[in-house]
Amino acid sequence: MNWPRPAKDAAFFCLRPAWRAPKAVLNPQANPAPSPAPVEIAPVKLPSWIGLAAAAMILVACNKPAEEAKAPAAPAVPIVERAGPIAWNAATGGFELNGKPLKTVKLWTFDGSTEGFTGVRSKVTPADGQGLAVTVVDPSLRSPKGLNVPGGQFSMVIVRITRTGAGEAWDGALYFTTAAHPELIDFLGKPTGNAKPGLNETVTLVYDMSRQAIGGGDWLASNIDQIRLDIEDKPGGQFVIHQVAIAENPDAAPPPAVAPEPEPATAAAKPPTPTKKP
């Protein structure tokens, strides 16, 4: 049997505060914690060289496979110099014969310059470091004019040369001009001995013009105005000429004897006058 509750009980229930749900912080799934406000970070300006270095490293990394694929460079071929009685002394800056210095009237060393030497069509330029680089198209290589060399005193021509590229038809003839004649096949010299240089070989060519190949004693009897070196008769060869000199020749042949001029003809003697007989 249900009995009615007293009035004060009703008031009691009415005065009780209503039950409140727990705060949301106790239920993180229902109300997650707010994310912290983003913090602005000011950009850091790196020095320019750091950026360049980084770019270079990236480029190196990109190119590395290609570099590894390249064939290794061929080793430089050493230059061999043929020994001979005449040699260049780099310490003194001159040529020597059996260790003794030679007296030169003309010496060209081509230190960064062609020093007036010209080729007709051949490419003639200063070589790397020192010397005269020649790519042969035309055989002729000429010195400056106006040398005014007394041939009787200076009858040796020296050319120190290296073959740097294969070629054909070695010549090596030396022509010269004087006040009496231009370049002629009738007046030339040839180097002594086996003078032809091999590939990557340095040879000192020696021309004894007191014993010139063609022309007798013309050099000895003349003042030399210009010299011309014909290296090869066909195009394609490559050379470096290190030094050219005109020097005294300790072993020069004596100058040709000059024939005495004939005496002028005298009048024919008159026959004696015959005497009359008595």
C-alpha cells in the first residue's frame, strides 16, 4: 500500500540542487584540450656564401655519376731529348759545345712572343710556357729581316726543336738571303747527322754553314740578311721551336781562297830592228 509522503519530504526534495554533469575537462574525448597558438618564427637569413656552397654541393652530387662514367685522361707523354755535342744550358741561357759556351750574334728564345718569326700559311704562335708553336701548312718559317750577320765570323746556325704532332716529308733545309741574292735553291744548308726528330723528341739541329750543302762558301763571304727554315714539305706536322741561334763555329772551314786577279796584259814587245849589213 502506497502512503503519501509528508509535505516536508516534498519540500526537501524540491530544495535539493539538481545534479550537474562533471566539467568537460574530465572527459578529454568529448572536449579535447585546445591546441596551443602557433608561434611565428622569423626567417633566418644565411650568409650568401653558405647558399652558394650548398648549391655547389648539389651540383657536384648531380654530376658525380657522369664524371665517374668518363674515361680517365691519357697520361702526358714525356718528352725525350736527344743528346749531342751542342746543348742548351737553361741556367746560363745559352748554347754550349761540349760544355763550353758558344758566342752568339743572334739568339731567339720565344718567351711569350714570336720575336718576328713568320710562316707563310702555317700557324705560328707562342707556345705554352716557352717556345714557338708551329703547325705546318707551308714549309717556310722566316726570321726577321735586317740581321746583318757577318757570315765569315758566325757560320753556325742552331735550332732546338720538338716534334709534338706526327707529320710527313721531313725537310730541315736552311735558306738565307744576302744583298747579292734572294732565297735560292743554289744556296742552302742541311743539319749535320741524323737530325730528323721523332714524335715527342727534342733535337738540336746544327747547321755548319761553312760547309753548306749547296752554294760553296757563299755564307762565309756574305753578310746574312735573313734566314728561312723549311721544316717539312707537307702540311700537318706540329712542332715547338725552343731556341734559334747564329753563333761562332769553333770548327769552321776556312773561307774559300780568293783567286788573285790576273795582271793586266802588257803590250807585245816589238821585234828588234834588223841591222843593215855594211
